[in-house]
Amino acid sequence: MTLPPKPVARAPRVSLWRHLRLFRADILSAQPARLYRAWMAEFRTPFFRSVLINDPALLRRVLNERPRDFPKSDRIGAGLRPLLGDSVFLTNGATWERQRRIIDPAFEGGKLRDSFAEMHAAGAAAAARLAPLADGRPVEIEEQASHAAADVIFRTLFSIPIEHETAQATYREFHAHQRSQPLLNLAAFVKGPRWMPRLHSRATRRTARRIRGLIAGLVAARAEAIAAGEAPRDLATKIMTTPDPETGERFSPDEMVDQVAIFFLAGHETSAATLGWTLYLLATHPQIQKRAAQEAAAFSGEFAGLSKLKFIRDCTREALRLYPPVPMMVRETTRPERFRDRDLRRGTQVVLSPWHLHRHERFWDDPDGFDPDRWGRADTKDSARRAFLPFSAGPRVCPGAGFAMAEAAVLLAALLARYRFEPVVGDVPVPVAHLTVRSKAGIRLRVMARD
């Protein structure tokens, strides 16, 4: 069995400008192979100094022990700001803390049960959309995964299916934005004030403006429904009616547009990437797919049955390990630091790379292989604790991590119970980093109805 596709690492030594060009084109293949073994690596440019850390002690320091001393770097945020504004994904300090106090209650405890019916409906709809294509012809599976994940987020956030006119328009614009927006633009290399021109492409600015306009319309309509006492109790209503427990203030309409934009990115784009890669991995490992399909066939379709989808969850974890949707996270030092006997000055970029950490040769047995059973072995527990960060960690862990795992299980169960997936011979996807880790030219699979 061949290993799942992995970008070819760049040469150990390249010129600065060659590295920057590679970085902008695809951050994954711009990295040298030594990062899959290194505890730390340093990179210097005329614009900034950065260190990539894989050392568990340093990861704990940055994410868990002293997160306020390592805020998110605006070098990545500047590239995403046209769409995400001042969303919780980009902010720091008191602003971020206030946003999380309002957002977190919507995802706490048993709140997932409130969204389950909409997730299940989206899974059934995704399976129905595949029916006309399930004759063995190649199907663009990333497109199907994106459609299904968008349906989940619209149903759970605004109680509308993907077929709704505004949902359709937002989905189309977001797809265009995802392809036009590299993970890094000029702002990643040249630090400057917020007003400095960032040289976003015309397509990036246009699609971001359209998406935010569509979201603003949904937020305004929901505010009217809340005022009239007619709003459904979905995620949008919960967040818009939750006051900050410290100040009593709620999100303004503009702030809510920022938050919905990141919910759509986190709840749609990352989920779509995970679903697409999981289906590809299952297609290329038929015996593993068979086991997952048997579990899917036994799924009751009820919330209580989610806990029994254990192997499907392990398949999802393994896909998240091999293809983490967010491949790199960037923090910034706010004071001089010492990392592994190296002195770092204030303003040093600290890169945390789930992409390299999840395939690190010192943590994982067969790091590039697809092995869902590893998650049931005792020797994996330590690696999972120290070197598995698909949703970040510490105070800034994704509040929707549980939601995302449940969504993946529900959608996979709906599709695997009805269909068998096979690879297209000679059609191997190439992972690249756009807004998330996607295939450079899509993922095509053959889909057949199960007996």
C-alpha cells in the first residue's frame, strides 16, 4: 500500500528570494525535510526572524503556560482580515477574552445536542446529492465535501439549508475567495500599521466584500426576528443574545459579522477539508473503509448513537493528523525569550506547525502512514498529548472542536452507510495550503452504491 500523498520538501539550502516565492506559492513544500525531526529551527530574513518549534516543553510554554506573552501574530492576520475583520480568530488580549466570553457558552456542555438534528439532516442531504453520481464515474469529492460542510454550518447557525438563496450565494463567493487568497501575502513579510496597503488581489477584496455583505443581511434579519420573539434557538440566536458576563454588552451587528465569518471559515472550510481527505484515505485503504462502513450501517441516527462511532472518529483523527486543516499557527514574542539555548528578541515570530508536528519522526510510529488503529494503542497516548494540535491547545483552543468532531462523524456515517469510495487510478491529490490544507487540483474518487 502506497503512503498517502505528501508535498516534496524543498532543497536544504535555497536563496532567500527563492524561499519567499515558494512560501507564497505553498507553505508546505517551501519547508526543508529536517523539520520532520527537528525540535526547533530558526529562519532569518531582512524583514523578520522566526523560529519553528516542535519541542513539547516550548509548545506548553507558548500555548498553555504563558499564552498572553505569545499573542497571535498579525502577519498571518493581515492576509485574512479582508474577510475576517476583527473576529475571535485574529484578536488578542482583552478584545479576544471578551469575544470568547460571549461565544463559548454556545458550544459548552450539552449544547451539541441542540445542533445534532441539523447535522443529521445535512448528512442525509449530502447522501441524496451523491445518488445520481454513484455509478462509478470519477466525482470531485472536495466539492461534495464542501457542499455538505456548508450545509451543516448554515443549518446549525441560521436554521437554513444550503439551498436557501443567501446560503447558496455565500457558498459560491466563499469558494472563490478560498482559491484567490493565499495563506500568506505581502503583509506576512513586511510588518506595518493596520492602515498600510496589503496588496490583496482584486478578487480577494471583491469576494470578501460580497461575503460580508451577505452575512450582514443574515445578521440583520436575525436581529429583527430576535426583537419580535420569533427567532429559532440556533447558534446565531444563542450568540447574539448572550451578554458578556462582565460588562453585560452583546455583540454589535458589525462584530457579529466578523464572528460569523470565522464560524463559516472554521465550521465550513476546515470541516470540508477534513471530510475530503478522510474519504480519500478510506478510498485508498479499502479494508479500513469496510470496517468504518460496518460501523456506519449500525448507527442509529440518534444523538445517543454518536458515542458508538468510535472507529469513524479514529479515522477522522488520523486524517486530521496527516492533513491538519490549519497547517501552521504563528505567535509573536512580547519580550526577550530563551528557547533551547537561543536568545530571541521581542517581536520574533514563533511558528507552531501541526503539519510537521503530526508527522514528526520522534513522536509517531510510521508517521506518514494511515493507521486509525494507532489511536487505540497505549503508545499513541503520549504522542497524542504532546504532538497533536488540530484545534490548537490551551486557552485559545477552538471552541468548536467538539462540534467539528461530531459533524465529521455524522457526515461520514451518512455517506459510508450508502456508498463505497474508490480511488481513480493515476489521480493522486497534491496537498497545498490555501486557507486550509486542500488538494492542488481537487480530489476525485469513484462512488458506488453499497449492496
